[in-house]
Amino acid sequence: MAEISAKQDTPVVSKTVPDFVETEYRDPQTGTLIRRTVYVTEVSGTRALDLYSGWDPVKSEPKFPLESLPTRIYSLVTLQRLWLSHNLLTAIPPEICSLVQLRELFLHCNRFEAFPAHVCKLSSLEILWLDSNQIKEIPGEIASLKSLCRLHLDKNSIESFPDQLCDLRNLEVLYLNDNHLTGISENVGSLKQLRRLYLHNNKITELPNGITQLHSLVLLNLEHNEIRHLSREFQIFQSQREAKEAVISVGHNPGVSVSAPKLKVFSTNTSRNSSRSRRHSDQVDNPIKVYTEQRKQRPSLPDQYTHRKLSMQF
């Protein structure tokens, strides 16, 4: 009888290498080429890639700014959250469309002069930050982002509020403050889910009747515009919303008097708030506390720092 060997083959254990991308940045001072390997992380089931460049508080500039996206990023088809803030990006290539599961995209504090149109093909997108760029126009293609619930376009150079923006029926939070808007689409009343609308620091001269159809609003900021008349319909709408503890802020407009009937003016002074206060205001239940208690309790922090920190709250 043949002898049976008791020796068994050692099982092969396969080690899965985490997804990653490699970035390069040449230091303008020394000319040194700096390479970074950034890995995809997974927290609470969300696969995320963080290509935020980091901020140098001494030089007041990004540490490792990207001028273009690493091509490997487009193979990460299961990615759900992507941070690209505080870089030197001016465009997003069409290959971004391969990220079919992407739900959150952070592109604030870059150098976009035009809205990156290819982003509008990301049908799963729910959160989009494009503030603090030089965008002048919102394209009609934005209507394709049917799942979008948060849109940040503040601190740009946008001049018009297009009708297509009103097709985003799931939108709950919209930042358009600190732009060059002169008016609002009459179709704004179609945004039935909208809870927070930031339009302060623009050049808006009058309000459409459609704004009184936003019955889900808990916060509307219209301060520091050029509004010279508030219709009776708007004042009734304001009283109804404030009776439900909403904040409707219309101060610092040339035609708004604090003595107007049923008219409350909350001096929010949000143009001077740190971005930490402004962003955090979306996370609380009672918006009145945003403009009273929170500013006293929270220290002011540089925008470059707080953009990053508050992104992580999602």
C-alpha cells in the first residue's frame, strides 16, 4: 500500500490591494516633484476618495494643488464620494461620466470659469459643491441632475437664475448668495422640497410670485439685495412661514422698511459669517439659532480651513 503523505499544500491567501490614485505636484519654490498615493476609503458603506490638496496656513495657499485629474480616477466606478476642493482645476473631462455611482462631489475653491457640463451626466449625484469659483452661468443641462438635493453655487459670478434650475424637484438646499443675480425665475415655486434658499448679497430687484409657493422653506435669506417692494402676497407668505418658526430675512434692501405690517427683519449679517457658521446652519433643526446663538458660540475660522472640515459632516 502506498504511503499517504500527511503534508498538505499551504493555502494561498490573496491580499486585495485597496484602490488608489497617484498624484504629482512640482513645488514652485524648489522645483522638487512631490508624489502622493491616495487610497480609497470606506466609511459606513460609502466609498470615498479625498484629493483635497490640504491648506498651508503660513503661505495661505494649497499644499499640493492639482491642475488636472489623475486618469486612474475614472476606473473607480464604485466611488460614491469625491473631494476635489482647493485645487487649481479649470475643467472636468468627459471621462468623469464613468463614475456612475457618484453621489457627492466637492469642487469648491478651484478655478472654474464655466460650469463643468460633464458633471450634469452624473445621474446619481445628490450633493454638488461648486462654490468659490468664477462661474458665470448655470447651463440648461443641470436639469438632468434629477437626484440632486444640495447645490452650492455661492461666491461665483452668476448673473441669471435659469428656468432649468427649477426642474430639480428633489432639491432641498440651494446656495446662490454672493453672485450677480438680478432676478429669480418665476418657476421657482416648482421646487416644492426646497427647505433652505440663500440669495443674499446679489442684485435682485424684485421677487416673483412663485417664491410664495415654497411651502417647505425653513430659511430664506434675501439680505443685501436691491429689492424696493415686497408684495402683499409675499408678506402673507412670510407671516405664515414665520408662524412655523421659519426665518425669512429681507433686511438691508432699499425698499424694505422694518415698520412694514407683519414684517420681521432678522439682521443675520451672514456676509460676515465664517463659512463654518454658514455651512453648519444646514445641520440644525431650528434655523433661528443659526443667527443668534451660534455666532456667539463658534469661533471664526478661515474659509480655506472650514470648507474642508464641513465637507466631512456629510
